[in-house]
Amino acid sequence: MKSHQRPVSMVIVVRGALFLLLLLACSVSQTTTSMCRKLTVRHLIKDAKPGCRPKWLTLYGCRGTCFSYARVSPRDYVSIERSCQCCQEVGYRTVRVRFDCPQRLPPYHYAEVRLVRDCRCRPCNTMSVGDVPEVVRLTDYFPN
């Protein structure tokens, strides 16, 4: 009876291929992970009203990455399927902020600011530009 022995080089190749598949699986799982969180943003409001002092505010916004893809449809090879998820706010609360305005009567001014409650990956088309408050556009103040 003859024993079948595999050459050592073939065993090395098979182990190497398995290792590469494992690495690929790990990298794919990392790219499909969503990371969306609420972020604290300090912002200096300078132009609340003419004659008012600038004021530092602690605001909140959302930052992160969400799983999105575009692929050829498995049902129709000439169509593209898309899934777009964006890191967006989930609810907010409005607060009144008082600005000191010594050159005005009365010597103060109140402005409303929206504070994000939480952040989550949501379909990209659920938020329109009109939903962003005019008082403070948080997307303009994230550091690069």
C-alpha cells in the first residue's frame, strides 16, 4: 500500500491561501462597520446681532462613517443597486442662548440654537438642506 504524501510546497501554498482569505474576511468586516457618533463642537458666535459680544457655545454634531455600497444587481446585470447610509442626527432640542449686548437696548439678545440629541446611520435622503437650522450650520464648523 502506497501512502500519499503531499509535497511540503503544496502545504505551504494552501496554508498561505487560507491565511490570505482570513485577512480578506477581516478587512471586509472592518469596511462594513458603521461608526457614527455625536461630537462636541466648540464654536465662537460672533455675529448674533450688531452690538453684541461674541460668545463661546458648546454645540453638538454628528461625525462618522456608515456602510454604503453600489453594485451590479444580481437580478438584472445592467442595473446598479445602491444603498447609501449617512451619519445624521436623530432628534434635536432647541435652546435659547443669551448674548450680552451693551450697545443695545435692551442690553441682551436671545437666539435659538438646535442641539443634536443623538446620531445614527440613516438613509442619506432623509434629511434636506431646509432641515438644517439657519442660526448655526454645524457642518460648517467641524475641524478638518
